[in-house]
Amino acid sequence: MTLLFIIIWICLITGFSLFGSWYSRKYNRPDALIGLYVAFVLISNILAYKIAEFNLGFYTFYSTAATLVFAVTFLLTDIVNEKFGRKETHKMIFIAFMTQVAVTVFIWLAVSMKPAPFWPDQEIFEQIIGFTPRIILASWIAFLISENFDAYVFSWFKNLTKGRHLWVRNAFSSIPAMALDTILFVTIVFYDKMPLGTV
């Protein structure tokens, strides 16, 4: 992924996030932000299976294609928390989790269905859209813990700073939450598969 492509992704994600913020401010409702949050979580789950090259020109690294999209979920959590409170944020996280469960169940049912005898793409379909139970479990556990942690820490800092210093709340809730998500996911997926020092 070249720098231009990364910039396009960031612009798209920013545009959608700004729309959600505008909508919630205009109508004083979190529903657009919740919809975007759920969409970004589901998109991240789909894109997570692709490992992409991120070429910044001066530095190249490899990560899942979901990296840019999933990072925005923490921003949306903070926006909902700031405007509508922690209780609404926890509800949003729960809605996104239940949506992930529903999508996973229906994908599993579709993959398990006997294909039509003339349809040659069952194996490809399973490879692309199928899942590994351990990865799904790791994803769900990491998601629930890290997103709720982000919501709690953001709210705690908001009380501590008496509603000031938004950047402190954003940074000190989102960065540790993203690290926690990664640590939990990688540990659960690779536990007993690789030496702990490598994980």
C-alpha cells in the first residue's frame, strides 16, 4: 500500500467519522456514530485476514489491511463517550459485539450448507469467508476488553480533568486500549503455538 493509497484511506475514514460527528451534533443522537462503529468493526473483521504492505516512502511495514479502519473504532468510542456518556458507549460496544456474533453464526451456516453441484467455488468461498474458531474467540475477547477499557479510562480522565484536556483523554485511553487489544489477540491466537518470548 503506497503513501497515496494510505492517504486516500485516511481521507475516507475521516470523512465518514466527520459525517457521524456532524449528524450526532445536529440531531443530538448517537445512532449514526453507532452505525459507523458497527460497520468499521465488521469491515475490520473481514479485512483482518489480509496482510498488506504499508510503504510510507521512508519506511515499509506489514500489518493487516484492517489496521487503519480498526484504529478509528477507538476514536468513535471516544466521540460517543464525550457527547453521550460512558453508559451509551458501553451499549454501542455491546451492539457491535452482538453484530459480530450474528455475522459469524450466519457465515458459519452459509459455509456449512451443501453447495449446488454445479457451483465450483465452495473451497474458495470457505478460504475467503470462513474463519478459525480460535481467531474469532481471540478477536471477541480482545474487542470486548479493549473497547470497554477505552470507554472506562476515557470517562475516568474526563472526571479527573473536569471535562478539560480532550487530547489527554483521547491519547491516554485509546493508545493503551489499542495495545491491550493487540496483546490479548496475539497472546490468545499464538499461545502454545509459538514460544512466549516470540509472541
